Amino acid sequence: MTILQANLKHLYQRKSFWFIGLFFGFIAFAIANAIFLAITGNSTGAFASPIIWIFCVSVFIASLPIDVLTKPFSYCLPGHRKIPRNFLFSVGLPLSFLWSLSFIFYPGLNIIETSLACLSAFSTFTIFYWFAVWCVFKFKNWIIAFAFIPLIMLGNQLINLGTITTFAIVEIPLLMILSGTAVNFIAWNHWGKTDLARRYSGQFWMAAFDAWNMKKMSKYKQIKSAERDKKKPNSTKINSSVENFFISRINRTEIGSSGQHIWGGFYKTFGLTISQQRYDWMRFLILILPILCFLCYMPAGGKNIILMMPGLMVIYMSLWVHSSLSITAGRRQRFWSALALAATVTILITLAVTLLAIITQLLEMVMPPLTVKGHEFTFSALNINYSVMPILMIPLMYTIALIFHKKPILTMFFAMIVFQVFFITSIVSNLKIMNHKILITPLQIAIMLPLVWAIFITTLRRISMKACLTN
Amino acid sequence: MINENPIAQIHNVSKKFRKIQALDSINLDISRGQIIGLLGANGAGKSTLLRHIIGLYLPDKGQCTTFQTDAAKLSPKELSRIGYVHQEGELLDWMTVKQLINYVSAYYKTWNKDLQDRYIKDFDISLTDRVGSLSPGQRQKVSILLAIAFEPELLILDEPASALDPIARSCFLDLLLQIIQDENRTIIISSHILSDVEKVIDHTLIMRKGQILHDCSFDSLREKYTRFTLTSLNGPLPAELPFENTITSQINGSKAVITVQDSSKEQLQAKAKNLNCEIEIKPLSLEEIYKIVVS
């Protein structure tokens, strides 16, 4: 077996990639179907849709060689210097080629034009492939690459990017072929550089599924904070007045009491957030308000996601039950401190989302309807009744995080299921099915509330008192 | 180990992690004032045993008591008498070293500020650095500081010096030598750097595959195994030498290097005299003894 073959085996040796393969297989099927419909319906824009597929897939593909390249052992592996380049070309070019064959069915072209269109499409797809690969090799966290997708989708909505790209592929093939050749030539030289292994060896880089690895995410945040600290000293440290506040509370409480550990838990969880400087909060608001407005202009119940995202994000927030830091917390103190922390987080998040809902209610009075390409979009406020969602969601999320605390992928998997259930519930609760209005009543919520909290408290108690407590 | 005033007692403790038997019917008493070296290969069960003593792990079978309390029910009162340097090195990465010290010290009545300052000076710890940006060695220094500055009665050191450079290791050993002068303090050190461990311990526990192979004082372990050089005064040595309980024997003409167990110095000297040989007895290092025991 050659070294390249051994590397290509990573594509199926990693079980998590089976899931990726399955997911993108379905998407590929949907795109193929869209192209088929485009042939008959004469809507040629769909021919460019493989671009997004290639872009997303190549992010995952490129995360494999970077994962190997950043491991120090691989620096000394004999004959491994050119493998990242060979790997990337071996996967990217066949994928681009396969999708370019869809242009065989492009309506109204003769044989020469079809051949040129296929070659042009192949070149164009490889450009996007290498762009995604470059993102993965450029940014320590490949998730950043996905930030381009909403831009591409928005571009498609506003200026028919798909149609323009298809037009360019078919009408100016020589230019596209030349551009593709140039990009591939640059890629061949760039990923074949002799210092590639040295530049990446031992560097911290996020691999394909590390976004769900809490330890690695924490390390990543530390690195980012250290970088920010270098640029702007003390910007990511705990403020001394915040420190004094919490330490004085810990000191004032009786030594060894649960109260002391509850304050300790608050300090560890909220200390850094409260210490954020004014411009951090401003930046947060500047970011959140347009997103809020954008979602409120979207039709249907998609905007409810903003009420539920904080509930999903708590799975990354430790309750400190498994902490092995040398402090005096016994199992009972861990239980009470975790419970107090979970309750506080729930209340704060519920208040925050209620506030957001109120803000959108106020904005609804002043925001005008928008017309984009003949479609009218009206601003519709968040339903304040759904602000109760975090109170129901957070205990379930914490229960999942406690049970699978050593298996982050399972944590995320089950958390996503709970998230989907709540999200779908929020949407269908507004619908009428067979003349019957589905409505979530206060009574149903009143029954669910003690139930989900009982599940959480029982799990927390069981783990605090009976389980092995190390990370 | 049998004594009247144990600080920790482990009775018939077993622990299994899926198919791996991490601890297998362990019985152990830890006396006040002992300095114990806990030795064993990776995966022998050392860390698991230590975590049972402080109640982080609970046994599947048997009982573990620390300070006369079931380890599972240790309260802050008992836990504030235990210092623990752990392998994971879990610290609060977003704090500065000073903030971390302030935070941890708030939980202890007995926090010794002078000891803290002396340690910071001796180990050259920067208080303004963010914990997350510290090197593994610096993190270990901070972990040690947090575990010793409140002068715990029971100090558990799980691989405390694995990331320290030679100078820091030497400083750490000096510090340990100062700490052990308090006769009431019990220390358990799990380490692979046996040359360091043997300078401070008075008791050894050797583990393999979840079981305790040896539980005895370091002196008796040293007496148990003896290595000597035998030099014949009249020509080559015979192929078979009359020493009982021989572990290793290397004969090279008129010289032989032999390792035996359970033989007194007097017995060896008498036999050497009978063979008309000179005998030179050398004490074995802990590392050499460990290799003999586990092999």
C-alpha cells in the first residue's frame, strides 16, 4: 500500500466521516434532482449548485490532511512531505470532474460547446474547492469557512449568482478554464512547498469534529484569548472589581459550606463574561441586532431559533461536577453548587430571551415591510410565549451533558435531537392540521416543567453522589 | 501495613472500568506521618487508587475510608486537610496565576501566605501570566503550590514532577524534604522518576495490574534484595554458585555479579569465605529494585 493510499483510507476509517458521507450523499442526490428539473424546466441556475456542495465537502476533506500535518509525529514520517497535496488533488479533482459531467445535459449546446462547458465547469468547481481548502489551512478553526455560505446564498437570492455562474461557465468557457488552470497551478505549488510540514507541525488546529470536543474548544479559546491579549493587554482577563466581588462573597460565607461553593461556581462561570469590556458588549449588540431583524423578516417560524439557541449552547457550560481542581468541594457541595448554577443560568437565559422578544415586539411597530425581487417581507415579532422554552430546554440539555460528559459527539447528537423537538414544536404549535389548531397550553407547560427539572435533578444527584468524578 | 491510627484505610477495594480491572481486591492502611512511594507501570492502577482515597472514584466492591470517614462522604472539613496534585493538571485557564491563587486560597483557613510567597520566589512563578498560556512545567508548579500552601495533613502527589525541568525538580525535592519534617504529615507520591522518589520516601507500594505486589518499608525492601560482586582469590569461579534465592547471576572468569533476595549480609559473607572469595556488597537503587520486583 502506498502512503497516499494509507491517507485516503482516512476517508472511510473515521466513523464520523460515514455520517458526513451519508449527509452529503443526500444533498448530492437533491442537487442532482434539481439539475434534472432544471434541464426540463429551463432554469439553468441549478447547474451551478454543486459549487456549494463542493465547497462544504472540501472543508471536511481538507481537515483530514491538516489533522495529520499538525501532529508532530508526521513531520518525521518518511515520504510524507508531498502527501497533503497529493491527497487534496486525488479527492478534489475527481469530485469536480464528476459534477462537471452534469453539463452534458445542459440544453441547447452542440458537442464542442458541451465539451467546453464541462471543462469550464470542472475548472470553476476546482476554484471553489481550492478556496475551501485554503480556508481550512488558513484559519485555525475551519468553521470560519462556512461563514461564506450565507454570503453565497444571499448573493444567489439578490443577484442570481447561480445563473450568473452558469452563464459564465457556458458563455465564457475559455476564461473560466484559464482561471481554473491558474488556481490549480498555484494550489499545486502552494501545497507542495517544502516548508509546509514545518509550518504546521505541532500547531494547534481544529480537526473535522473538534468543534464538539469541549477540551479542544476550550484550548482553542485560550489560544484566541492569548492572541487578543497580545494585541490588547488585559482585554480577556477577569476584571479586578469582579474578582474582588466574588472572592469577598466566598470569604464571607462559612468555610466549607455549600454557599461558598455556590459562589465559587458563579465566579468560575460568570466571572469572565461579566468582566467583558464595554466594547465587547457593544460588538455583541451590533452583531445580534441585525441577526434578530433578519430572522424576524423571515417568513414562518424560523425566527424562533433565536429563543432556543442559548438553550443549546449551555451544553458547553460546565456545572463543575467533574472538576478535579484542588478545592474542598465534597460530593454534596458539588451537587448544590451545580443545581444553583443550572437554575441561575436558566433564569438569566430566560430573562435574556424574554427581553429579546419584547425588543422585537417594540420593533414591530416601527419596522417597515421590505420588498425584495417582488416578494414582500414583513417584520414579525418573536412570540413572547415561547420565552418559556429555555426553562424547559436547559435542564434537558444539562442532563444530556452530564450523562455523556466524556462523549462530546453523543452529547451534541442528543442535544440536537432535543433542540429539533423544541424547534419543530414551536413551529407546529402555530399550525392547523386537519382543522385542528395545535396549541401548547399553559397546562402542558406546567406538567412538563416539574418533569424536566425532576429528570435533571435526579441525574445530577445520581452523578454527584454515585459516579466517578474526573474529567 | 497494620497500624493503630491509619489516615486512610482501603479494605478489599475493587474497581473495574468496562473490561479493565483497575483495582483488584486492594487492602491497605496508610499511617499518619508516612511518606509513601507508589510505584508501578502505566495502567497499574496508581491514579485510580489515589482517586479512591480522596473520594473522586467510588469502589465497585469494598470500602475506602479517609480520616475515619467513608471516602464517598468526605466533606469540605476533611477535604481541606488533603492536598492533591493531579495528572490532568486541571486549572482555571482564563484566570491569571494570582487570581487562581486568590480563588483557591479563599477555601482554606490554614492557607500559609509566607509559604506561598516563598514557593513563588523559589519556583520563579509569574503571577501575572494567564494560566492557559503556561507551559506544562509552569502549570505543574502552580498545581503543586495550590496543593501545599495550606499545609495539608495528607498530600497526594500524582506524577508531580513529570513536566518539571531538572532545576525545578531539584527545588521540588528540597521543598518535599522540608515538608516531610512535619511528622504529622502523610505524603503519597506516585512517580516514574524513581531516583527522586527514593530520596524522600520511607515506605513503598508497588502495584501491577490493579494489585499490590509489595507493601513494605523502603528499608526492608532494600534489605530484601542484595547485589554483590564476588571475586575469586584462586582462579575462575565455578559455573554453579551456592547462593540461595539467586535472581540474576553474571559470571565472568574469576568475577561474578549476583543479585539475591532474602539473604542476610552475614550469610553471604560466610558463603564467600567458604568459596575463598572476596565479597563487595552494594545497596540497590529503588529503580533496580523496582525492575527486579516487576520482572
